[in-house]
Amino acid sequence: MTAHDLGFEIACDGPDKASDCPDSAAISARLGSLTAAQVRADGRRDGWVRRRRDGRLVDLCPACKTTP
């Protein structure tokens, strides 16, 4: 039996520090995307952003990035 790496799942960190993403969103990776950087690039094409919050980078889905 052989195990193969299936890649990465990048999930939304929510609209703010105290809240989870209401949609429990995750980036839909394309077939050829195997690294975290490739999956994040797929997310940027779908409207996801990466912002700094409290000194760390967070991934935000299109719905959460517009939340004030």
C-alpha cells in the first residue's frame, strides 16, 4: 500500500479574532495544487485575501474580508 500526500486545506480564520467563519469556508484547491502556496493562489483567484491580524497572517474568505 502506498500513501500519497493529498495537499493542503486552507480554512477561513473568521471575520475577527473572537468569531469563526459563519460559512466554515475553505479554499477549493485545483487538481494540480499540492502546496499551501499553490492553494492560497487558487484562493486569491476566488476572492480570498491574506491579512495581518494581531501580529499574524490570517486567511479570509470573500464574505469575511468585507466584515468591518
